[in-house]
Amino acid sequence: MKKILTFLVTAFLAVSVLGSLEVCAAELKLSRMEDYADLLSSYEEENLRNMLDEVSEELQFDIVIVTTNSTGGKSSQDYADDFYDYNGYGMGDDFDGALLLINMEYREWHISTTGYGMTAITNSEVQDIGDEIVEYLSYGDYSEAFEEFIRLTQKEVKR
């Protein structure tokens, strides 16, 4: 009887701890707009965050934008891929989505795709999207560049 009671108490504690870890992980998920390079006003950032949330939920496809001043020695591709993978992004079993990284350290952009994103947004289309947003980026119109990225990504995913 003592062994059964010990087992039940241990199982209850394990379930309680795992449940609270799951809640903590959900609370730690970053937003879809992370402006670490401080390129946007708080108003622009909030508008983009709302737009990203609305379009991502509509498509069931995570669209994420990240800006940074440093990739910590990683290439833009590795930083973007890792940022997406390790911060809870992606929808569905295949973690469908796309992430635009603006790396101010090297003044470059990178788009990572995963799941359905790899099918919906081919390498050629990644380049086309980049060509469309680079003019805005060159002029420092980051908000417009990000809105265009969202619109073009939405268009490709809906095809």
C-alpha cells in the first residue's frame, strides 16, 4: 500500500510539474514581430504585430519578422533558422511558416521557410520578395518593407 501511495503522489507531482512547464513555455513564446534593432516606432511595431497575427491565423501559417544588430557570429541564414526553430514558431505538424530577418550588422536580409513554406515560397520567390522589399529597406522605410513582405508572403501561401 505504501508503494502505491508513493507512486500516486510521485505521478501527481510529475503531471503537475509538466503541466506548469507547458504553460510557462506557451507564455515564453515570442511575438511574430521582434524588433531588436529598434528600427520601428512602437506604433509601427504594434500595427505590424497585429497584421502578422491576423494573417498568420487566417492562413494557419506563421509569418515572423525579426530585426537584429548582431547574430552572435552566425550567418543570417543560421540565425534566422535557429530563431524560428527555438522560439516556438510554426503551425501544424510541419511547423509551417516563414521568417524575414533583417540583419543590421551586415546590412542584409534573409527569408527562412519551413513546412509548407518551403513549397509555397520557392528560392526564386524568396529572391522576388527580397527584390520587392529591398528598395524600402534601402530608404529606411522598414515598416513599409515589412508590410510588403507580409502581403507577398500571404499571396504566395494562398496560391
